[in-house]
Amino acid sequence: MIKLLIVDDSALMRRQLNTIFQAEGDFEIRLARNGREAVEENLAFEPDVITLDINMPEMDGLTALSLLMAQRPVAVVMVSSLTEKGAMATLEAMNLGAVDYIPKPDGTISLSMVKIEQEVIAKVRAAARAKLRTSRGLAARIRGGSNTKVTRAPERESAARGIVRRGSGQADALVLIGVSTGGPRTLEDILPLLPADFPLPVLVAQHMPPSFTRPFAERMDALCALSVSEVNRPTPVEPGNIYIGRGGADLLLARRNGQLTVLVRPENPDFLWHPSVELLGRSALEHCDPARLIAVMLTGMGYDGADAFAELKKRGARTIAESAETAVVFGMPAELIERGGATLTLPAERIAGQIQIWAARS
């Protein structure tokens, strides 16, 4: 049995989530109405997983999450609204130790949880098996308030923009990153370690809703020496830039007037996850020399991108799978390893260094 604590100030949401998980038959469930009750039940009930709303009276979700992780760390799946404010709070929650999030499809009080019922069940089950990562100092740097802006130091800003202006003659050499559950926190452990003179473009397919990727890109831009942006239109690929695929769409590579360009396309219904890592990898196979590519598969549920990245390795690309010791959910990396598609298997803290070594040889 999986012990599940559902925390939401909306009686309707509590009832809907309770109904979903009662039907599964292997969940022992308790309900809480706010963050204060969540903190109490975490000690009394000792749940395996908590679904935690963000906006609640008495104690909000972020405050409760901080206390949960300090008193008794537990797998937490945030329940957030599909708004920019909800996205910012959710990203903050990931930094504080949340494993994943469930976006409410119809706003603050959803009457349509049935639309995402299978996603909700899958995410909670994955959270029950997830590797916990507690809060860290980086969160404090960002959290000073929900509107706090963490700015790049002037010399880093200048250096990063300088890369784009001068170019490096390596526009066809790329880093591709595929990531899902636990990704925002993991990317914040890796991408800020790439220096201002990093010579290659970096393309990231992170499974996220449409309203989340722009705030995430802005957050990463504040933390990284390289320029980070959400791709929302055809964009020539330039060294010294990190491109985040827009949520609700797919990220593809193509040639425009002879230049490698990153495109945004509507979600392909033949693929389960978006932005699709598989489609990004396939487009790289079509338009790039695999021998000049670095492909990195990070934490996530499922198998998105495993086939394409394995084929990239077969054709000469260098690939990294995040190891089980740091992956929040060892699904996508495990699938790549099983297909023989990983040149190296590394913990998150060693990935940036390895990327830099390979990039210097590209």
C-alpha cells in the first residue's frame, strides 16, 4: 500500500483526488485542508507521498513544503494552476524539494481532473519511488520574494553575449538535453556550471505545460553565464546560448538558408510527451553530423528520446545518461542505458564537467 496525503483547501479538489486514488485500490489516503494540517499529518500519518496545493489559508504550500523537508522529508507532488504565477511558485517548490507537479487543467478549482487522471496517478506512483532531494542554498538566493530577480553579474553578461557575437565556427556541434520529472531542479544543478565561454549551443526538451517554460527560461537565464531563452519562433542556433523548448509544442532542428535553426511545431499526437525528446533527437539525426553531437538524458518517467539518442550514439554521438544515484526518477536514463545508448552514466554533479570536456573536442 502507498500512503498518500492529499492537501488542498478546496473540498471539491480533495474529493476528486480522493476518488481517483481510492479507485486504484492500493492507496491508504488521508486528507488535509491546509499547510498546517499537512505538516501535522506528515509526522502523524508518515505518508509516502503528499499532493500539496500552493494557495491555501493558514499556511500556504511553499511554507508547508519548507517545513515538511526540514522535519520529515517526503515525496511531494505540487498541485498548481496553469498560470505564470502558478508556474513561478511551482518552480520554487521544485527547488525546495518537491518531486513533481500536477497542473490543474481548469484553473484554481478544477472540475475536469478526469482529463489528466492517468497523468496524476502516474506522477504520484513515480513520486512514491523517487529519490528525494532536499532544499538547498540556491533556493534561498532566488526566494527572497516571488518577484525577486536574480541577475547575472555584469562581467558574466558581457562574456555570454560576446560568445554570440563572435561565433566559433561550431554551429553544427550541439548539446541536446532530454529531461522530465525532477528536471527543473536537475537542470539548475547542471546548466549554471557551464562557463561563459562554453562554445556550443544547448537545446533542452523539458516536459512542461505551455505556461511554465517561459518563467523557467527566465529563471535559468538569471542563474547561467550563458543566455537562456524559450524558443517561441524559428531561431538560428548560435554558440553560447541555451534554448528551452516551449511547453505545449515540439522543438525541432532544420536548415534555413543553410543555417541550423531551431523550430517550434504543434504537439505531434503520435508522441506521448512534449516537448518531445524523441522528435528533437530525430531532427538532429536528419540535419547534423552525429559525431559532433553531445546528447544527455536526465531524470524522467517513461522512455521519451531513448530510441533517438541510442541511434545518435550508434552513429557517433557522445551520450550521457544520468545515473540512478542522482536521478529523481530513473526512467528515461534507464531506458537509454538498456538500449545501449549511453557512452557514460554519470551522477548529475559530474555531467557539466564531462560536457565541457567533450565540447572542447567538438
